[in-house]
Amino acid sequence: MMDIKVLKPILGANDQRAQENRSLLEKNRIVAVNFTASPGAGKTSLLLATIKALRDEFRIGVVEGDVSSAIDAETVAKEGIPVVQINTGGACHLDATMISNALESLPTEDLDVLLIENVGNLICPASFALGEHRNVLVASVPEGHDKPHKYPVMFSKSDAVVLNKIDLKPYIDFDQDKFTAAVQGLREKALIFPVSCKTGEGIDHWASWLRDQIRVEQSN
Ligand code: MG
Ligand code: ZN
């Protein structure tokens, strides 16, 4: 008899762990969203605004990734939301093993949504799958409209781009049309949500997109 070899894609260790995370999330019917950004773009502020918008409909948990400190996790915990802080001890990204450990410390049976705040960095998080269902990139007006050209991989991997701090547009030379064209040049159908976490402008629109994504995943 002929020996037929079946070739399967060989997954790296991180991808394999990410798949295990994904299975665990789906077993518990949790939809996970990974937020990436440069430091200071306003990931934590966006998380807080998102929690406020969706907490009546979904049970939300948070993973905070930072190189050090628990400042962001403390801010989230004040909202009464289950949160785990991961200190990467210098590493500039979260990996699937860190998320796996975090899931052990979260009440997974009692969650519908997991919001993951990645370490502030737009380079290597692109190479580390976590098991997430959606990727959201948070950019901000002061970073300039050429940001997508500088970090093309992360932009091209993101399902949505939240453009934060639009309240600063009158004071900053930021061309939103150029920004939009740059994003869509990398990912044709990328959705862009201009928001201000400070004034609340645009948060409804962003939250309604996220709500729809969560519902789509829940019905799968
Ligand atoms: Mg933060
Ligand atoms: Zn890194």
C-alpha cells in the first residue's frame, strides 16, 4: 500500500497557543478584541469609553498589557470590571502564552467579551496572534496623517482603525483625507472611526460597529 503523506501547515509555538486560546474562548462563548496602538494614542481611554457604551449588554473582561506598572488595570478595576494586568518585563508585545495565563485568572464562564489592551507598539504585535476575533488599531490626531505609511503591517492587519483625539484637529496639521487614503491603501475595506474619548464624539458609532461584530461572532 502506498504511504500517503498528508501535509499540514506547521504552526509556530505562538500560533498553536493562540489557537488553543481561541478554542477556550469559543468554548466559553467569549469574543476577544485586540487593541494595538503607539504609546499615548489613548487605548485605555478608548477601552473605558467602550466599556461604558457596552456594559449593559455584555459582560466584559479586560487584559491590560504593559511593560511595567498596573496603572491601566487599576483604572479599569475602578469600573468594577474583571481585569488582569500583564507586565511583560520589557517585551514590547503580548504573546499567546501571556493571554493563556491571563484567561486562567479571569471568570471566563461569566464573560461575553474580552478586551485586550496590547503593549503600546505598532511593530511586533503584528507577528503575535493571541487568539483574538478582531484587531483594532488606535491612532490619534497628534501622531500625524502619515502614521499608516510608517506602520503598514499593523494597519493592514486591523479590522478597524479608531482615530482618537479628533477634538485636537483645530490645533494640529492633520489631513484626515490623507489619513483615510493611506489606511485604505493598505486595507481596502478598513473602517475608520474618528472619535474623541475626551468629548465622547464618535463613540456611539464606534460602539455600534463593535456591538455588531460581537453579535456576529456570538451567532457563529
Ligand atoms: Mg493604556
Ligand atoms: Zn515586541
